Amino acid sequence: MKLKRLFWPSIGLVTIVFSVWLLLGELRGLSLDEIGDSLSRIGSMNWLLAVLSAVLAYAALAGYDRIALQNIGRSVSWLFITVTSFTAYALSHNVGASVLSGAVVRYRAYSSRGLTGAEVGSLVAICSFTFALGTVLLMGLVLMLKPDITERFVDVLPMAASRTTGVVLLALVALYAIGSMLHLRPLKIRFFVLAYPRPALVLQQLIIGPLELIGAAGIIYFALPEVGNPGFLVVLGIFLVSFSAALISHAPGGLGVLELLFVTGMPDMDPADVIAALLVFRLFYLIVPFAVALLVILLFERSQLSRADPPSA
């Protein structure tokens, strides 16, 4: 049992070490001064747009929880949903094992609003599926328009895709939407069960899921210079591949994995500019939210303690 608990953290650690080793090879000769110069060249408007992109991403993440709560028939205030979702994702993005760490935060918060453990489990599953649905939808669109994008990763990832792959991905999304409209029974494949929410919720998933990913990719896009910039669609595609790989790696914050794939996927840009943009992404999407989330957890636990131990008369 102890070995089982250590398995995924060990995988994450090995991934970080291996990715950093490969990344150092890519960045050989790059100095901190060059990265600092790249950061200093980011204009004030681009900083503002990067911040707004981060706000869009976390606002959409709150939409994940709201969709899930509607699906299980629970009503919770918008403010509580927003704070809980923000805290859960800010923590899980940094700690790793996002499903588990996010579930712990959500259970602690939503159980105080009367949700059962089973309901919180369903909520987490729906949130994860909404993210996956948004990723599949956007990746399908990117491959339709930029079918050669995976060729950028041939040196580090054993993967290949084409416009046909994009059509297949979009067809899967369409089948999910059609299944909802036809009120089909849940799809069961061994231990996997896919229940079709009502069409109104599926529509929300198809809007909010992509919005979160677009916002997150926007942070990086706006922090990149115009020279050599391949455009938002390519940056989005690279982000989808690298962020998905980072999640699969179980490396906390995707450390090393994200940087390696972005530097590899953008060979026409100065690596210093790419690393600087990723530092901005880590600041606004990971570090600042993590610091705020820790404060929120502290205040929440303090309020729960004061409720449990009211002052004596």
C-alpha cells in the first residue's frame, strides 16, 4: 500500500528530472540576463492582456463547478462556487495529482454546504470531463486548421496527428452532443460510464471548457514578442499538447515538461523569449493563485473552527 501511494509522486519526480535534463540541452548557452531582457521588453498592454487572460481562465474554471452542480441538482451561491473552484484549481495545478488534490478541497468546502461524498465525487468527475471535452474540441479545431502542428514535437513526443485526426476528435464531440439531444442511456465501457447531461448543460460545457484553455494559452501568447510569433492558433495548439503532457506526467505544475515542449515547439523564436513568456504564465496562472488559495484555505478553516467552538457566554 505504501508503494502504491509513492508510485505517482515518483513518476512525477522522474519526469521532472528527465524533462529538466532535456531542457538544459535545449537552453545551452542561455543566460538569466537574456531572460530578464525578454521580460523587460513585454509592454504594459501585453501585461494587462496576460492578466485578463488569467482572469478569464479562472472564471471559466468556476463555470466547470457550476455546470457540475446543476447536473447533480444542487444549488450553491455563485460566490462560494467561484472561491471554491479557484482554490481547488490553484492548489491542484501546483501540487500535482490534480483530481485527488482538487477533490480534497472541494469535499472540505462543499460538504459544509450539505453535499455528500458521492455528490462531490460526481462533481469532480464532471469537472474533469468538461476539461477533457474542451481539450478534445479545441485540439480537433487546431488540427483541422494546422494539421502539421504535432510535427513540432517529433523529437520529444512519440505522437503524430493529421487533419483526419481533427475530424475524428470533432466527430466524438458531435456524438456526445447528439447523445444528449436524443436522451440516450449512459454509455458503459467496462468501468467507464458516460452519462449524457441535458442539452443546455452540454452547450455550456462546449463553451466554458474551451474558454478556460483559450484564457490560459492567452497568457503565454500575450507575453511573447511579435518577432517570430507563430500566431495564437499555433500557440494554443502547443499549449494543448504541452499542458496535457504536463498533467499526464503528474509533475507538480508541469515543471520542466511545459518548458521543454514549448521551447521544442517554437524553434523559430528566441528561447529566452519563450521561457520569459512561460515565467509570466507561471506567475499569473500558478504562483499568484496558489498564494491567494493558501490564504483562502486559512480563512475558511478559521471560520469553521469558530463555528465549531462558539465563544461561551
